[in-house]
Amino acid sequence: MDKENTFLIFTLDGHYFALDIAEVVRVYPAVAVDRPGEGPAILCGLFTVAGKNIPVLDLRYRLHLPAREVTPDDALVVALSQEGELAFFVDTIIGVRSFVEGELRESGSIYPEMAEYVSLITEVDGHTVWIYTLDLLFADQDFSAFIKDGEFQECES
């Protein structure tokens, strides 16, 4: 499968989203994460895999979707940003899909107000799919403010 124009498609609150497969490290079943101490509202907690601590961010909060508890049916996506690995929960993994150039549209040409976060837009099974890149989506987050050497740092919310 050619990785160019290939995306992991997932849902949150009935909306379809996607992330470039090149940014995806792995998808895990939902796990409980603890949020010790104070921290920014976007921080859900820490996920530890193979001795490595990965911050879990609240994608629902970031996208202004209603909060809800994580369920056993959810998935945890670990992805690689310029800042390092991070994770977020999603409701459902739809799958991995490749698109030809004509199936992808620049978000700014359709929804200029969303171009700050959304890279591309496409459609899958009649659903609009909002395609993000992590570095755009979390551009204003200073990860070093709450994770240093794999440990939570006490910080202001």
C-alpha cells in the first residue's frame, strides 16, 4: 500500500476524522490513564508502553466535542508529531484508506476558518472526513510544559 495519501480514518462523536498513516505509530485498545496533579485541560494522562511514557491528549477537548468517559470499545492512537510521540482516544477505527489526488480537497478552499487545523477534506461512505496533521492540530501546545524526561510536570491548567 502506497503511504502517500493514505490515512487512518476514525470517529469521534459520530464525526469522521483522519490522520496521515505516516504519523501513526500504533493503535491500541482503550486503557485507563491517570491524570496526576495539575495540568492543562488537554492532558488526559500518561500511557506507558515498553517503558516509554507517552502523553495522552484529549482530542475531544481540542475539537470542541462533548466530553465523555472512555469505554472499552474505544481505541488509543499513538502518533508521532515533531515534538515526539503522543496519544489520543477515538471512538471507532474505521480503517486505513488510500485516496487518489482528485478525492482530496484543500480545507481552506471550502472552510477557510478551519484551515488552521484541518489539512484536507474528503468523503467516505457519504461522510465528510476531516484530515488533520498533528503538528497543525496541536501547534499551540508546548508539550515540554507538562512532560519532561517522560514525567509529568506540575503546571498551571
